[in-house]
Amino acid sequence: MKIKDVLKDRGIEFIAVDSHSTVDVAINKMVERNIGAILVMEGGRLVGMFTERDVLRCWVKKGEGFSRIHIKDVMTKDILIAEPDDDLDYAMTVMVNKNIRHLPVIERGQVISVISIRDMVKAQVSTLQAELHYLKDYITGG
């Protein structure tokens, strides 16, 4: 299974903020959309990602006052990406090994979506359920 197969079912969408936005703006968007990560863009270009973990790190380092802290100062800058034709198993392995839960999906140099470990597990479970169903039918002659 490929990343693009998961995106086909889930849809291609991403939520982003500008790098000059403040942390409170990003947090409000994340809460509003019930997401754990938001992309950070600058002039239409991906420059980072702000995650729930970044919120916690920001709180520990900076304390209160999220409305005065710019995303560019606390975002994760070194992010891994995926491409639509990447193998799902490979992407999951990378995410588990690097302890990350979200990957921006890039096609022809442009962000097209964000895929989460939850999206991947959900797709794998659906595939396994279908295989189990077909195996049961085969064994029982149904």
C-alpha cells in the first residue's frame, strides 16, 4: 500500500499557519480542527511543523504568554516528509523509529497533505480485516 492510497480515502488537506503567527493562533487552530500538528509556512513554502509536543516544550521553556511567542521560534524545523508513492510500511517504520506522529506529504515540491500514524494504522487495520474476511470465507467454503 502507498501513501497515496491512504490519502485517497482520507482526502488531501492540510492546515497551516504563517511562521510569524503566534503560538496561541496555532493552538486555537489545532483545537478547532482536533489535530495534533499544524504545518508552518513562509511565502507558500514549508518551513516547519508545530505539534502538541512543541506546545509542551514551549510551555516549559517560555511559560505563559503564548500570544507573544512566534511559531518560528518554537516550531520543529528539521522535519521528515513523505511522497505519495512512498510505501506505507516504510513510512510507518520511519515514524516509529524517529518517534514522530505526522508527516507532510510533498508532491512536485508542494505540500498536498499531512498523514498521521493514526491514518496509517487505520488503513492497515482495514486491509487486515478484509484479508481476514476473505481467508475465513476461503477456509469455510463460504
